[in-house]
Amino acid sequence: MKQNHLPPNLGLKNFLFLCIALIVTDLTAQNNDVVIVDEDFPNKTGLMASLPVTVQFFEINTGTTFQHALEKAFELNSNLENIHLFCTSGDSSITIGDKEYSMNNVSNSLNHRKFKVYSNVNLLVYSCSLAKNTQGTTFLEALASETGFIVASCFSCETIDEELQFDFSTSSNFVSPTLFK
């Protein structure tokens, strides 16, 4: 029985080509988005199932602070451009973990120096109510001031799909990124 053997260098070359191809595939699959989902966000399971496979996400549970959640987003992706925050909200506050963040406590809850080193980061707050009223937009502006991020939110979260538009932004140069491609 005749055995076919690859020339010694050809086998190594094929192996190296495969390794390079896998590395390139991994690099091109990288995404500059991180999704943060609060454990109490309505339809959390449906949301997580609809995320693109290249998007990194993590769930916030009781005891996680807003500061810690933002730090973890940067740990997951050092090239982070967009933080998509899915949490419950009121007219002028958001709830992360088991803590409510509002104008009364946001400046004491975030270490603004920690985030000022990141430029051109968008914090996209998926909320049904914050951008609809003055108290909510004032809170979103305070988040921008404390983090140095461009903060955006939408007037309605009736549907979360590729048509979602962020109607409010703390920057006039904001371009709404598409999470659900």
C-alpha cells in the first residue's frame, strides 16, 4: 500500500496558513460593542438571544455597581466604542443591580477620573422614558459629564431592532450605531 506523505515543509506551511487564517478570522470578528444587561430588564432572554454572536455581553446582578459594570465593559473590550446599557429606568433614573442612580447620587457613584481617559465612547441607554422629559435628559447629561462619554437614549423602546433610533444625544456629532445587524 502506497502512503502519500507531504513534503516536510509543506505540512508546516499548511499548518501555519491555518493558524494565520484563524487569527485573521478572529480579529475580523471582533466588535467594538459591549452589551450590559441588568438581571431585571424585561425580556432579557429574548434580547440576549437576538444579539449578534460577535458582541460581548454580561449580565449585571444584585450588588453590581454602575462603576463596576462600566469598568468590566472596558476589561472585556479594550477597543470599546459603544456600551449598550439595558436596564430598568424611570423618568429620571436608572436601576443597575439593586441600586437606583439619579441626579442625587450619580456624581458620588462614579469615579469620573477613571473614564476620562477613554475618548469617543458612546453610552447607549435603552430606556422607554429618560429622553422624553427634562429630568431624564438632565440625568443623561449628568452621566455624560461624569464619564466623559457621549450618552444617548431613545424616546421609545416599543421595538428593539435595526430600526431603533436614538433621539437624544449629548453630542451633536453622534452617529447612532447599529447593534442588531
